[in-house]
Amino acid sequence: MTHSLVCPETVSRVSSVLNRNARQFGKKHLFDQNEETCWNSDQGPSQWVTLEFPQRIRVSQLQIQFQGGFSSRRGHLEGSQGSEALNKIVDFYPEDNNSLQISCLGFWGGWSVPLKAVG
């Protein structure tokens, strides 16, 4: 059984917010479980989300959902242990649709903060 590693103490950052309209498109919508809302970035070649967890975590699966027609064609997940520099963990290739996409990425070790998804 899987469960979200995101908790109230998880710190999130995003590369940008569409038209700087955080109320409608801000990062708070990333994990609100509401299919009517979403984080929406400005245009640009590389958009990203960073999550800093309050404790060491183990990641085995990445779940991501885009609005149809607005997905990245390629992304990668980076992580670090402690204060080390971020290192690429795995590439992922999302489909351009609005269904929940689950990537079973094998078992990753105990990653510390932060984790960054780049698309």
C-alpha cells in the first residue's frame, strides 16, 4: 500500500506561477486533492517542483497528473542526502493526458531533503 510522503511540515517550492497568480495557480494546489485546481507554471524550457521533507524518506513510486495538453514530455527526479548537492535519480516520460500517471521506479534508498522533479 502506498501513501503520500507529503505532510504539513513538507516545504515545497516551484519554478514559477502563471502570471504570478498564486491564488488561482499557486503551489498550494499541488497536493490539495482537488481535481478542479492545479499548480500552473509560466512558460519556459524547464519548470520544477522541489520538496523538502522533515525526515529521511524512501521513494518507490512517483505519481503525477497533468492537465491534458500541458504536460512535459520528459522529466527527471533529483535528490540528495543531507546537505549534499542534488543528483539525478531517474528520468521519467509522462504522457500528455490528464490521467493519473504512476511510475514504479524501483526501490530508492533513504533519500533526505530535498527532492526535485524537473520537467
